[in-house]
Amino acid sequence: MSDVIFKVSDLAQSRTELLQAAREGRARVRDTDGTGLVMLREEELQLIELVADWSRAHSCLLRLQQLGRQPSVSELGDQLAWLRVFDLEDLREFANELDDALVAARADRDGAALRHCLHAWRVTARQLQDPLRRSVLHGAHAPEDFEDAQRPGATSPVRDVASGRADE
Amino acid sequence: MSSAYDPLQPAKRPGGRPTVAPRYRVLLHKKFRNHYAQLAERVGIQQARQMWDHLATTPGATSGIASTTILRGRAGRPRGPGWSRTVHYEVSGDARVDYQYHDAYRSNPSGDAHPVVAILTISFGSH
């Protein structure tokens, strides 16, 4: 990062150099009242905000884990209320994966892995909101619970997996 | 003289026969039998068949036409030895399927081992 501090007048007189410094990392500008301003790539600002946001959430999760019980929706708060469908074991797994994704985001200066982690957990939360889906996704496997699924549009009878018997 | 276009030849039915022979036997959880029966109506026969073909041929691969996500936590864990993690397949913006696959499944101890895909859940409605 450049040590150059631009003046307000440089916004007009040294525009090219100032923008180049911003593209390469940071362009520092000293306002007329002495306030320090920074110009940087928008995607980098978004990454900083994303990491800061979810680092706070991660700290909150770690505090909630120390309760030793399922946190209430109000304890989870607005940002984490969607996690209420998960039990303590899943919340611990989410906190661990979130921690790994935050480290990767900071190290790679790329939020893709963090966004992917959050997306996958949000999708899982949506699937678990429905009691029927939840019971199957969390249930043990039993062959008698399944039957053959014909290719859509096929007309063959449904066949039970465990017995091999065709349903009429 | 031959022509690539014959106006009297009917177009092939969309999503006709699978281009690759199915490798996996596709199973469905009985609690979602009614959902499965509605699938083609909800998403269209072509997309429903594309989903089935993906499951029957390459359930462990990413789909070129649909978004897939591995579910997390207990919901994503294999249902037993040999089972994959749970794959969440978005058939369309209106329909999603969760499944696991097993390359050498036996429905009973004396049965033959064969590759299966188990559709665990089907859900409708936009996110």
C-alpha cells in the first residue's frame, strides 16, 4: 500500500495517480479539516464488511454455546434467528465451519468460500423448517420406506423396494 | 436429395428417452409419493426428466443445468455406511429434491449390491 497521502486538490490535479492508488489497494486523502479519507475497491469494502459482520456473529455463537442449551430466538437475534431449526450439535458444526470460512476469506481476500458456507447452511435450514422433511432428513434409513421412482412420464407400476411387490 | 429439415417429420418429444443408460436405480421415500406425482406438472416434463436422468446417471456430479448444494449438519450426513452426503438439487425455482446415493446398496442382506439413488424429500414453492 502506498504511503502517499493525497490532498483534496489532488482529486482534480492528480486524479489518475489517485485512482491508480485506489485500484492497487488504498488511496489516502487528507480532507481540508484534517480528516483522513480512504478510497478502495468496492469489492474489497464488501469483503471487509462481510467478514466483520460474520466475525461478530461467530463471537455471538461462541457465547451462546457456553449456555449449554438451545438458544432462544431472541438470544440468536435478527442475524442468526434462521439458525433456530438446528440443534446444539449442528450449531457447533456451523460455528466451526464459519470460523474456517472466515479464516479463508481473510487469507485469500475473497469471500466466495464464506458466502458458499452461509448459502449451504441457509438451504439446510429451509429444508428443516418443514416437519415432514425434517423427520426424513434426520431419520434412520429403512429400505421399506422406499419404492422405485419411475422416470417422469413412464407408466410402469410402483415397486416396493423391500418386498419387490408392485403397488396396484 | 436429402435435407436436414423435413417439414413432414414430427419433432421429437421434449425430454424423450435418456441419452445415457441409467446406472443408478432411483428410489423415492414413500412419504413424498404425492409430491413426486406432481413434479412434472409443477416444473414441466422436460425438467422433471432431466432431474431423473441426472440422478440415474451422475448423482455425484454437479449438474450443468441445475444448482446443487450439499446439505450441512445432521441433515447432510450419510444415512449409513456407503451412502453419500445429502445433495440438494434445485429442479427449478419452484421445486427441489434432496437425495443420497449408494454405489453398492443391498435392500436386504442376501440381495445383490447395486447402485441406487434415494430421493429423501421433494419440496415445492419459491425460496
